[in-house]
Amino acid sequence: MKLSILDHVITIELADTTSARMIGLMYRHSLPENDGMLFVFPAPGIHCMWMEDTIIPLSVAFLDETGKIINLAEMAPETLTPHCPASAARYALEMNSGWFEEREIRAGDQVAGIPDMGGM
């Protein structure tokens, strides 16, 4: 599946089940430059992310129901430090560490192409 942010097109995997969200990007040794994972939560809320058993450093963008970026965080590999949205998020988009910063993507930017998951 493809999403776009500003002029950047990315390929994402969906983590739209409890099992897929629990595994996320664990145990992977690399992630292609413009690939990521979109975590889809059943409802907006304070859904925090951590990096247990995740080997590669990642950046996360927390998104509201419309796909607008709420806030961003850098996540160190193999840690249990929680990274949480600043307000209720429906989605979390994980990319390689620094991906958003290198492209000057910030809170308030819109992610296009978010799938309509309804009430799941």
C-alpha cells in the first residue's frame, strides 16, 4: 500500500490486528529507505509505542483520524521506553530513524492515502 506525505511516496505494511500491532517491526535487521509500517488502532486514544525486540532504530509519527501528524518521536532499538501521542491518535507510522526529520516533515503535516478502516 502507498501513502504520501508532502512530495514523498512511501510503501507501508499495515498492522491492523492486535497480533500484527504486537509484532510490528520486531526482529527485522533493516527496512528499505521509503518503507514503513502503519499501525491502525480500533479507536483514537493514547496508544504508546516501544521497541522491545526491535533491532533497527525507528521514528514514529502519531496521526489523528484524518491522517494529520500529531507529533513525532525517535525510538532507540531494544528499549521499553514508551513513546506516546500528544493527543488521541488513530494511527502510528513507523519509518527508519531520522526519515521524517531528513524530509522536513513536521507535526501538522498531512499523510494522504490512509485507508478507511471504519470502526474496524
